[in-house]
Amino acid sequence: MSLADALTAPVEGENETPISERGPAPIEVVVGFGFWLFLLSDIVIFSALFAAYAVLADRTAGGPDGLKLFNRGYVLIETGCLLASSFTCGLMALAIERRTAATTYLWAAVTFVLGAAFIGLELSEFIRMIAEGAAPTRSAFLSAFFTLVGTHGLHVTLGLCWLVVMMAQVATLDFRPVVVRRLLCFTLFWHALDIVWVGVFTIVYLGAHYV
Amino acid sequence: MSERHDTPTPAGDRAPGTDHKGSGGLQGYVAGLGFAVILTLGSFWVADTQLVWQPAIPILLAALAIGQMGVHVVFFFHISSGPADTNNFLALAFGIFVVGLIVFGSILIMANLNTNMPMSIDHLMQMQR
């Protein structure tokens, strides 16, 4: 099929009602789209923090720089935890689609443990850095680093709280439509955090050589 | 596909993350994880390797990161360029546009200020004393 055919062919199963007469989109679509817009605006916030970090990364004020502070193996483990939790979150989405509570709890628990492991690793990294005298007040580079990575960590922490709340809602309210919609928003939020982390490990940790 | 229309038929919209038929459900997530793992390990390997011309490494890292973000959007968010995704896709395009403006604009402006400011901060501090 040529591109022109693909563009003009009616979508299969689509009714012929003109778009102006179809009424509002279904609520799942409205909720999903609205949350997608929120996530994009959240990513815009992160882009401002990334820009600040990129500008300030070489302003170490005589203090330690990224090469001295960052441990790549450690970051690879953190990345693995977050990526695996994104995958198990996807498996949870599939379980929600089949409305199987037991599988949903299982993958939610795995997602929670991996996310908590990520936060634990990140916090211990922060504590080690501060103990070495590389606190946020030391230099503009470290202020930008703690703001960017800390904001991401805060998002992950809030995501973990949200996941616990959602599991309580599944337990008490079952898979009623409103709960399923919230779960969809949670999975989108969790995947978005992983996208931001790709930027963090590339620019902050792997980019430390090229400041 | 029977009849042709003069204008494209606007399809029913689809929420992000819901299309498990189009991207293959479990298979889609497994494929996404596989690509993401390869790209992540690739990034960490490229950052350390001596096999690549060294000045090319930052570009390579950027390409791998953008590729991995694309993998996440396609396999985890299930955003496609299909007609049901028009709104999601346009919002994404606008988001990328704003992110690009903020990041490259900031870097460009700050670098420009840096080179065009004749006095350093140390110099200014000395003048204040």
C-alpha cells in the first residue's frame, strides 16, 4: 500500500460519523492524554535542570569533579534496577488488562522492590558524597548535580508511594474503571522516570569525562 | 479497505500506554527491555572504550541515549505515528521542541555570555574590595 493510500484509507472498524458529531472522546482517552501532557511538562522541568547542569558542570570551584566522585559500576546497577522495574511495571499493566489481582500484586511488589533498591543506592551515593565533602553547597557543579538527580529521586520516591496507594485501592475497590485509569497513569509515570534516567546517566555520569 | 476518502478519516483517539495489540503485549515489553539493555550496555561500553575515535564518543553517547528514549516511547508508552495517536504524537513533538529550545538555548546563551564577558567573576570580586 502506498503512503497516499495509507493516509486516505478509512481505518478499519471506524464508523462513518463525522468527527463533529461523535461527541467527546471516551474518558480513558481523555485521562490518558491529559496525563501524557502532564508527563511532557514534567520532562520540560527536567530539561531546565539538565540545561542548568550542562552550564554548571565545569564550575567546581576547586572542589571535586564528576570524574573523582562518580562510580560507573554503581551507576550501572542503579540503571539496571530502574530499567527492570520499568519492565515489571509493563508486566503489571498486562496483568491489569486481564484483571488478575494476584499477578498485579506480584509485579507491583517486584516493581516496588526494584524502585526502592534504586532509591536506596542513590541515597547511599548521596550520603557517601556528602561525607567526602562533596555536599550541594560545595560548588555550583554539585548544586546542579544534587538538584537534577535529587529531583529525579524525589519523583521515584513519590512514584513508590503512589504504587502503594494504588495497590490498596485494588485491594479495597477492585478493578473498577476509575482504579484502572489511575493504574494506567501510574505505569505511564513510571516509564517516564526511566526516560529521564537515560538522560541522567548519559549526561551526568557518562558525560563526566567530557566536561 | 474499500472506499477512498478525499480527506483522511480521523480515527478514534487512543490513550498512551493502552495499545497492547499493536505493540505485541508481552512480546513488546520483552523486545523493549532487550533493546534498552543493549543500548544501556552499549553506552557504558562506548564511554570507556579505546576502540572508537575519542572525539566521536560524546556524539555516540547522545545517539545511543536518544535511541533508548525512542525505544521507551515505542515499546513502553506504545506511542506510534498512526492515526489513532495523532494527538499523543503532536504533543510529544511539541514537548521535544520545547526541551530542545530550553537545553540548547541555555547552553548557547551561557557559552556566548562566557566568551563575551571581558571580566571574570574573580576580577569583579577584587574590584569590589
